Amino acid sequence: MAIGGKLVLTKVPNRDISRRSILVHPPEPPMHLLFADPINSVYIGRTKIFNIPFYWSHEILANPHMAIVGISGSGKSYFIKTFLLRASFTWNSNALIIDWAGEYRDWVKQTGGKIISLGKGSYLNLLDLGGMKPYDRIKQVMRTLELLTDIANYPEQRRLTEQAIEKAYIENKFRMDVHEQKDELGKPLTPPTLKDVVRILTEQGQMGSYEFPAELENAIYRLRQFTKPGEDFFAQQSTVKLDEIATSGLVDLDLVGLPDETSRALAALTILQFIKERMRLSGSLETARGTGLRLIIVLDEAWKIGKDNNSDAVMIVREGRKYNFGMIIASQNPTDISEAIFSNVGTTFILKVKFERFLDYLQGSLNFSNYMRDEITRLGVGQCAVNLSLTTPTPYPSTFLLEKIEGEEPSKEYFLDLKDVLTEKQRRDVAVSRSVSFLKEDFRRRLRQFGLTDDKLENYTKTFEKSNRRVDVISFVILLERDGVARRNISDFLKDSGIDDITIINIFGKVDLKKSGGIAREISQVVLEE
């Protein structure tokens, strides 16, 4: 600027520079792409540069699907809950949460939604047709088995299994190339189960005429893991009604009761396949309130089906709008989500991300600038970058920053103070954070995973509230150890919060020193694992 006829260098805020648009357009789309019709869109928050209200609408996007990434405590689940509530109000949308870890169960119950607990009294027959032809359903089942087991490496076992499934349908009087089928009295035919398939394979072995008995035995063994008494969650007639879970408002499909990751992935893939087919046959996106989403499906931390390019989750995203529902895929680890998903979803929300390799993966998938990458590294709780895949080419940046995700109620943050455990070099570095923060509900959820009771969780909440929501990390770690939380779990908690290994070692050293009354002694060995 000019002062007294001389040019003088002066500091100008980024926002002021962006408004002048001297050389380039600022990294933010124009208002007409952000400020959609408020009565037919979902409000997310305000942009960081121009403070423009961002109303999300799928109408200008390649598809209604979303990817959400961010470390634990960054605000992912808070955003998902907010989005589902607002979509319900705006479009009367139904929502199905495929709940891997039971994270949403309590919230769904509080909001009056419906809980379906597989492994705890509810069953899902893998051979249900869901309106499909038997031949089409067999292809889906075999693709799922290839994804979750090693059957693709054994062509003969694959052939035997496929033939046995087909025979099971025929035994139950199904015609293989017909959709809805009924018996002579007009009642729907009862589908077979995996127990029927195992029986058919077993009978084939008992005949003694098959020339490769080892192949047959291995095919039987692979399916029996899903038919054992007490673990036959996919081998009994379904108690889960597809029409109900897709049209009953807010539904939580709780998978915690299933024994392992393979069973949870099998349930998730089967539900996706059924709903994909049902929605494909049911028509357009029209709702009573205009063009909106009738159903939103949430996959949170579903890495086993979000990473493989042959997964139905990836296929749904690649094929865009044709299935007439929106899918939200969320994860702490971006590399657990296929690059094909990032390249094809209509919207990606990037919350706080910790590791450089995660940023490399995101930048390679979404192709945002180094300026945007630097901004993402500085995000706080609830702040995010948004990438839009628009239906029409535009000269404006597709990735921009939101100042804050604005939820249905003010989000309360708790802070762990790090100033007493930072090295002198870290204290001199202005880029090093002096604290880490968590949303209150995420904080309580993470502590609950350590087995802490509700009474103890309430004590932690009171401790933070009495200290203006800020507690020094040394006192916090001592409290956790007094409540029986293992040091390895505490270390994982701190790492997931964005604290580096050197600082964590320093934290435990200070903890040991304080617990010993300040007397210098040998510091306990700290083991940090990936």
C-alpha cells in the first residue's frame, strides 16, 4: 500500500486478498453453486473465505453419495447425525445405519428410531431374493463369497457351491429366471438357506461318486462356518424385513453381536445388494417435498467392503444415480476407502487428518492444491474441506474450506493441555499445537470403548466441566490408569488424537515422575505400536 507517496509492505488478511480477486479466483466456488434452495437442500455450515452458507444438494452433483474422513474425535459422527436429521426434515428421508461398532445405537434409540441387532435375535437369510431372479442372486452370493473368502482360488469348489445353491432353489420350486414367485395357492415361495446348500453338498459326498472328494469337503467346510448352531445368523429364514428397514425412518442395523469382521461384512454386503435391487426397481427420487433422497445408507468404518474394488459399495458409487439412494462412507483411515470411491462420489468431506501418507492418498485421489493440503493440516474439530464433483465443468475450484460444521445443537469441545509435555523446540515452533480437542460425545464414546462405566464417564465429564473443559494431559492419563485403563490403550488414544510418538513418550515419563512424587527414577519403558 502507499503511505506518503511511498510503497510500504504491510500484512493483509487472506480473506481481504481473496475479495479483491487481483490475479486468481480464490479457492472457493461461487455463491450459486453453494447457496442452494434452503427448502430443498441440507445446510452444512459457512465457507471460510467468503462466509457463504453452504446448502448441500445432490442436484448439481455427479451423484448423491458421500465420503467422510477424519481422525476419531474430529466430528465425523456428529456431522452424520446432523445430516440425517436435517435430511429427514427436508425430504422426509429414511436412513439406515449399518453400524459396525454399535456407535450409533444409543443415539438412534434416543431419537425414537428402530434397532435391529443381528447376532442378538435377528436373522438375515443369505439366499433371500429381495425381488431378484434366483440366477441374479446366485451371482451376487458367489461374488460376495469371493470377496470375503478364498473360494476364488479354487474353481472346482466354486463350481460345486454354485451348483448346490441352484439346486436348493429348484428343490424349493423356484424358476431360475423369474422375479417374484408364488406357489399354487398364491403364497410367496419360501427361499432355501445355506443349511440346504450344505445338506446338498453333504449328500453328494455320501454318494461316493465324485472324483475329487477333498474339493467337496473343503467346499462344505467353507459354508459350515455360517451354519453352526449359535452362529447361523445367515442360514435361517430372515426376521429382517427389507421393506421395513428402508421405509421406517431412522434404523440402526447393529452388527456388534456378530462374531467377526467377515460376518459383519457379509451382513453389510447382503443388505446393500437387497436395497440396491429394491430401489432400482422402485422408480425415481421424487418425494412428497420435492426432489430429495428417500433413503440414506451410512457405512462407518466398514473398511472390509469399502476398500475392495469388487465390493457393492464401490459399484454403487461408480454407477452414480441409478440406484436412487444416497450412501455415506466414513472412515478414520482414508486408505481404507477405495480410491475409486473418492474419484466418483459426489461429495467428499475431509475433517482433521493426521498422517502425511493419508494426505498423500487424498491429494492423489482428489487432486487438490498444496495450499489446500496445508489448510487441511491445520483443521480443528468440526472444521473441514469439501470436494464437490459437479455435473458440469466449471473454472472454479472444486475443493473449499468450511469454517465449521454447524450441528443441530452447539457442539461442546473438551481440551487436553499439552504445554507441560512439549520440548523446548516444540514450544518455539508456532505450528505445534498446545492442546488437542474432542467433541464431548466422541470423547465419551472413546472412553466407553475402554470398558469404563457410565458412572466413571460422568466423573470425567465433571472433571472437564469444572476446569472450563480443559485438563492437562498428565492428570488425565493418571486418572485413566487409576481406573484400570492399560497404558497401551492410552497410548493408542493419544496417537489417534494426533499426538506424535515423542510427545507420548514424554507424557508417560512425566506421569511416572508425578506418580513417584517427583523423585527422579528410571522411566518405565513405553511401547508404541502402529
